[in-house]
Amino acid sequence: MNLNNPIQPATSSLQLWGGLECTVNRVRDNYFSQMDRNGHAERLQDIERFASLGIRAIRYPVLWERTAPDGVDKADWSWPDERLPALQRLGVTPIVGLVHHGSGPRHTSLVSEDFPEKLAEYAGAVARRYPWVEYYTPVNEICTTARFSGLNGVWYPHGNSEATFIRALIVQCKATVLSMREIRKVNPDAKLVQTDDLSRTYGTPEMAEFANFFNERRWLGWDMLCGKIDQDHALWDYLLEAEATPEELLWFKDNACPPDIMGVNYYATSERWLDHRIERYPENRRTQYRGVPHADIECPRVLATPTPGIGPLLQETWERYGLPIAITEAHIDANREDQMRWLLEIWNAAKKVQQSGADVRAVTVWALLGSYDWNCLVTECRGYYEPGPFDVRGPQPRPTAVASMMRELATGRPLSHPVLQGQGWWRRPGRFFAKPVATRTAVADITDRGAFRSTFPQPILISGATGTLGRAFARICERRNLAYHVLTRQEMDIADPASVEAAIVRYKPWAVINAGGYVRVDDAEGEEAERCMRENTHGPTVLALAAIRHGVRLMTFSSDLVFDGSADRPYVESDRVAPLGVYGRSKAEAERRVLDSDPQALVIRTSAFFGPWDEHNFVGQALDAIGSGRPFAASADQVVSPTYVPDLVNVALDLLIDKESGVWHLTNGEAMSWAELARRACAAAGIEPATLEEVGGDTLGQRAPRPAYSALSSERGMLLPSFGDALGRYLNEREVGERAVEKEEAAPAHYAS
């Protein structure tokens, strides 16, 4: 037996696999390719990166649409010719995928009669080209793809009927059977790893009929392949009503091709709640099916008691089929710590079900290079990116904390990251999108949920309790369930070594965030210069020395004012610093001393804050003044990079969790003058900027010299969303805040008797 064979009887060891998001889906006449967007199409060296994670197998694409779009006789094998042998040489077994949420080349589709034969022809050609390949997924997520393409109209051929859904389902299943038949002509030992979403539906009693139907429908693809569909099947009449013929359904009974591995995919959206009381739910969670209006919402967002998670669904799959199981996609679109918590919860659930007797083989960490625009089901290129174990937004894929966690899981080492001590958002009180529903149908069993829980989890220490940044970090750490203590100067004076030492000994943090410091740029040019240097230079140096002494991660903040403005392009991290004033010098010197003292420290340069929790920020002041008709002066000759504080804090925390070091530039990525920033904000808010006065910076009474151009870019990776996206979210937050104030003011007064 191949020592790297991932398909073997379950042992006490659960295997770690990986998956590459490789979707090539069609929307009308446009194809959307994940590998073109994540860069793997051009990066052979990613193979070594994947192998470094310790994975035993990888779901890997040799996609029909990419390899042979014009027919097998014109196939270009150069891409898989390089990559499949490279995986084999590194001991990673490929599970080859042929169609991934696609509909085939332009000359066929999911509802074409010739799709099965044409895919089978391609599958046979792949097998002849790579006769040593043993594991295949000819069509990924058959039932899910059929729903999106045939029932929901999202992907080509954009059907929206039961008949089109069932036609796409039958076509894909037949294509899988015929493909495996052709593959096994070459390699009789070839194995089918058949994936699909492991969904489950709950609901109010009034929605029980639909919930039961959906719970039966989710098995259809696997049932067809296993030859389970005949006149006694629960959905036989439904299938006939959807224009399937008895002959084609019974064909699968005579040509059964059961999976060698049941590949189950599980997301936070996989378990659904159906509710007839649509008025309780947001508009975007309301729908109708067969003329019945109802809400359809992911369970974590509405059930007061969360479901147990994937464990019972794995057991249900085992009891229904009795076939080996692998979780073939484990991923969540969330902040870094919740990505890790999600993986840990699934890993532990898989081990628990395995130990109870089910043949569970592996957990697959999905989207090794992340994924693009799945928040709109890849129907548009909006630029929305979810990182995975690697983040591809820099010159080269950057390993995240998920990659480190995978290596620990793969080698059996204890999980080490302190953020795993918290629970994920899907189990926290603030997860609801609607009034929570109490139900007996989804009662959580959260015993043995994590590798470790602590009554006193290691916190993050945050200095600067009264500042904009310190308050923002406290707010977002609370939201993300990251243990923290935000300290005043009295509790920890960062410039006093004894005070810092005492705080670290007392709280035993795993990280320190220096979110405080001296911020009055103009006052620093006069009598406050010494104080500026003490708080901005000496203090961070003291923290760095304490951090490296205690083995604690340190993150501190710098400024665009370390540059002199002579550049004709946005500054990147490696550009030479040349500050013009005392404040800039205090920050530049702090960078040097901190990184000299602690090379593992993380130094964030940023610029021009605006945010929803600080009423004194420039954008808020501009909108208030101009919206009220008051004059508002803004510099037209000083160019900066506006930064939305919630984005800054969230990404900075991700980098801290990833144990990144050195200098990073974090802004929302656009260069503009202060006056242009005010104009853009007014335009987005629908305010005419009639009272905006665009002036020279030298007329604003600024004592400290400012660089004419201090916009920031990054050579390490642009991680924050676009400025336009951030501005839109800021205005929404501002509107919500204003409505809350109006509601409070309009509420009747209550007096104590």
C-alpha cells in the first residue's frame, strides 16, 4: 500500500487534507476562475507551500474548462503535467477534480444530453495521461451545483424550475458514473471521492413539510450514485413530477457507482432555519417556495440554542450509507481566530464521531489560498477576499495562523495559539440577525468542543484606554471574543519599566498592543517636544524590551509623518524615512529602537483616521459642518491615505494573531487631499459641499511642518478594503447612530415615584 494513501480504514489518527478553491463557474457568457484570481494558475512553487502544511492529500483541479475547452484532441496538459508529479514527489496525494461548480466548456452544459459522454471522454484522457492517479472527484457538489444552476438561477444555465434542477442533477450523476467507468478502464483501483454540502434544515411546525422535504432532497446526488432511487424512495413522486423518467432513474440502480469516500462539506450556512413568521426577519432572509412565503436563515443567526454542529450530521451520514467519510471542505468567512476555532470544532467533532465507530478518515482545510467573491456566490468580481491558510494579497502567498495550526494538527503537537481559548461567533450571544428562537429541535452538546478552554484565558494588553485607537481595540476585541485588558497610564505607564514589568507579570498576556502615545503634532514642535519623545519613542522601546524578555508579541503604531513628502508615488514599507518635525522623528526613532530591541515586533504605519466611534474625526466634522451650512476649511495641498478605524483594527489584530513582524502599511488604499476627502464624503452622503473651503495647509495654523505627500501603499500586501467600501460602511454606521439618538430623544420620560 502507498504510504501516502489517504483512503484507508480509520485508525486513531485523523488525517489532515487540503483543498484549493478552483471554481470555474459560468454566469451568462462570462467565466469566473478562482485560480486566475488567487494566482495559483501561474505559481508552481505553491506546491511546496501546500506540502509544508503537513497535509496527506489535496483536492486538486485538472479542470475540463481549463485543460480541454475545445475538445480532448486539443487539450493542453502542460499545467497538470508540472503540478501532479510535483505533488506526488512531495508525498501529497492528489484527489483530482474535473468539474468544480462549472457547467463544462461552451459546447455543452449541465442540462445537455451530451454532457455525461463528453466529460467521460475527458476523464478517460486524464486517466491515460496520469495512470498513477487513484482518487477522483469528477463533479464537485452535484446537488448543490444543480440547485444553484437549475433551481436558483445563479449560475449557467440559469434555470429556475424543479425540472431544470433535477435535469442538472441527473446529468451530473450520469457524468460521474460514466467518468469513473472510463477512469477504471485505465486504473481499476481508482476511487470516487464524491463531495456535497452536508446540509440540515430545521423550522417552525408550520414549515415542517418543507424542512422534511429539504432534508430528504439533500441526499439525492449521493442516493443516485449509490443506486438507492426506485419506486420506494421518499422522493420518487417528486422526481417524476420534475420530469425525470422512471427509466433514467432506474438506470442508476443498474449502474450504481457508490463513492469510496463520502466527501461532506460543512459551513456556517449549511444548517438552515425556516420560519413562517417572515416579519421577524430582515428582508434579505425572506423568500418563498411553491408560493409559500417564509424566512430562510442560517441557524446560528437565529436559534437561541445553537445546533451541535457537524457531529450529528456525520453520524447521520454514516448510518445512512455505511461508507467511509471525509470532511472535504472546512472553512468559514471570519476573522482569523474564528477561522481557527471553526477548524478546531470540526476536527474535534470528526474525532469524536470516529471514536464512536464511524469510519471518518480526514478533515480537509478548504481554500488553502483563500477565495474571492463567494459572498455574492461568485456572480461578480467585487474583490471580496477571504484568506485561508495562505493570504495571497501580497507579492507571494503569506502563511497565516491557520497554517501554523494545520502544522500542529498534522504532526500531533499540542495546539498553541491562545486565541483558541475563546468560542467562535456562531456560539456567542451577539450572533443574531433576528429575535432568537427557542426550539427543542437544535440543542447543542458543546462538551469536548475545543482542545482547551481556560477560565482565565491569556489576554491582550492594550495601552491607551482613553484614546481613539485604544477604545477601538477594546470594542473590537470584545466583539471578536478576544480576551483583553485596556489599561490607563496609571495602570501601565509604558515609559516606566517597572510599571510595564508589573502589568505583564500581573496579567500574563500573550500580546501587548501599544495604542496610546502622544498625538498633538503641532504642540510637539514647542514646549511638548520632550513629552512627545518620552511617550512615542522611549515608551515603545520599554515595551519592546519587556516583550522580548517575556516572550510576548508586541504591536505598536507609527505614522505617515515619518516621510518628508518628496516622493511622487505612495510610500511603501522599505522607503527611507525622513521626518520633517518632532512628531515624525519620535515615530521614526521608535520604529528603529523597537525593531532593534525586538525583531518580532509588529509596527503598523497608518494615516488619517476616520471612524464611527470618534465624533472628532475629520470626516465626521466635515459632514457636520458642511451639512449644517457652516464653512469648513480643508487642505488641498496635503495628500494622505484615509484609514477607516474598524478596518485598521481588525486587520491589525489578524496580523498580530498571525505573528507577523516588521513594518506594515495599513490604509484603505487611496491617495487624496484632505479637501478631496471632504468632497468624497459629502458626495457619498448626498450633501452639496457648498461651504467647503479648499485652502493651502499653511493657512490652517499648523505649527508643525507637514509633508505635501504622505500617502501610503504596501509592498507586503494591501489588506484593508477599498476606501469607497469603507466610506459606505462608515456612513451606514453614522446613520444607525443618528437614528438611535433620535429614538432615544423621542422616547417618553420615566420618573421614579
